[in-house]
Amino acid sequence: SDLIRWGMTDVEFSIRLWLLGYELLVVPNIEVEHLFRSKHPYPVEWSAVLHNKLRTAALHFNRDRFARVVDSLKTYAQFADAAAELFTRCFEQRRISLYTRRVRDDDWFFSNVAQNIGF
């Protein structure tokens, strides 16, 4: 999926599975333990997190929804760097590949899944 370092991996993968027609179940009573650290063992730049959000939206959402994501993120100081990174990573071929294989569209996702998982 060409995400950078940290953030959105589980979200992008989940959306991809749902749109490709797979079932992905959200089981709220499952407990997962995480090892929380006071500091990441590697640097995490906010521009990378923004890039991952933009890339996920660019890959899976229609143009109007993508524009809304852009509008919600554009006030961050690192937005320009994140957007530039998006376009240097050639997401359009990946988007076309996913669109031609998917069974459901993002309207289905937002009608059937998003509100149930707090998206």
C-alpha cells in the first residue's frame, strides 16, 4: 500500500478488504495488549501520518470524499510535504488496480461499515 512508517496501516488494510468483497469482522469484546513506550524507537513525523491518511483516502474514496479529507487536513503545517509525498509515490496505478478488482464501492463502505466503527 506504500504507506510510510507509522499510522493508518490497519485502517487502509481493513477498507481494502471490505471493498474487495472480503468479510472483516469487528469484535468489540476482544482484548489486545499493546506495549506502550514513552518514546518511539524511530522518528515519527506528522507529515508521514498525514501522507498515510491522504493515501488511504486517495486509494479508496471517490473524488468528493477525497476532497473532504484534503479539506480536513490542509490546515496542518506539514500538509504540503504530505501531499507532495503522495504524488511522488504514484498512487494512481494502485488506485486503478484496486478499483478494477473491488466488489463494493466507498458508498457501500460508508453506508454499511463506517458508522459502526466510528469512522
